[in-house]
Amino acid sequence: MRLTTTLTAALLVAAVSACAVGGSEPEASPEAEDTCALLSSDEVVALAGEDLGDPEPGDAAGLPTCRWGSPEGIGVQVIDVPVAEWVANLDPVLDEAERSDLADDPATAAKLEEARDLIASEEVDDVEGCELFGLFLEIQGLAPGQTRTVNVIPSTESPEAVTAQTCGDGRFSSVLIQGSAVTGSDDEIQRVDDALDAVLAAAE
């Protein structure tokens, strides 16, 4: 498990948090319905520490999601999509990164330009998509070749959400817990990471 709390961590989840628990959305897609089967009710309770009721499938920002609970207390969101769908949501993330202090660093600016060129090619295959995910992790300061991260957003001092994300076998997967009850504790971080393991196992 790799924990990061930097600005780039927030940028990495921007495309996901646009779909955050509690927003309005169109009718759920079949893919979103399938996503709701990736965590059992017991696994949601283990993650959130309480029963959050029935899952709510939905589509937002182009990604099928499943949600439980409410950000007014505690909410959980799961995404499991082909990496190409995740890549298709990255332009606003790169826009924000390029406007931030990140772009002042020449090495980071070069990585952002590499990511922009890859997306602009419109020919991102499964391997390249997960390489792009890894590139964002490098911008966070992780070593090349990493495929998984856990982030406290915006920081462990002022936690609003915890998310675990990974990319592999052509799929982007994410578990997000957010709300006023989020603590950012080590135990909560581990529970989010464990929930991502459960999602990956169920998706096989």
C-alpha cells in the first residue's frame, strides 16, 4: 500500500470525485448495476463501520459508479471500468495540473506533456492506459512501475475522503470513502485498501 497526501493525489482522483456520492445523475447503466455487486453488504459495513443501506448505481462524469450512504455522514463509492473510460475523463485533470505549481518543475511538466500527448493520440490501449496511471503516480513522487495508491484528500490533517486506486489488466478500479465522519486514520486507510482488494477479487 502506498499512501500519498500531495496536491497531485487530489488531481489523480479529480475525475473520480466528480462522481462523488450524493450528486444528481441520469438513469443508471447496466455497468453501474454490475459495479454494485463488487462489494457485499458485509464488506460495506466493514469499510464504513455502519450499515449504509442499499447500493445506488449511477453514472456521472462518464463513469459508471455504485454508491452507498451520504457524504453528510459517511459515503462509499466504487468504480471499476476499462482504463480507456478513465483516460477519457483526464483532460480536466491535466488542465488543473498545468495551472498548478506542479508545472513549475521541469521534470513534472515533461510528464504532464507526455500524458497530454498520449491522451491526444486517441489510441490508448490497455497497457498504455495503465502506464498513464503510473505516470500520475510518478508525479505524486512514487517510484516508476507502481500500479496502486491510497490517498487522503486533501490531507491527513484535514481529511475529507480516502481513496484507494489501482490499474491493471486494462481496468481502473477505485474505492472512495468520504463525508464528515471520515478521519483519515491508519485503520480507515487500511479498510479502504482492503475494500479495493475485495473489489478486485469480485471483478475477476
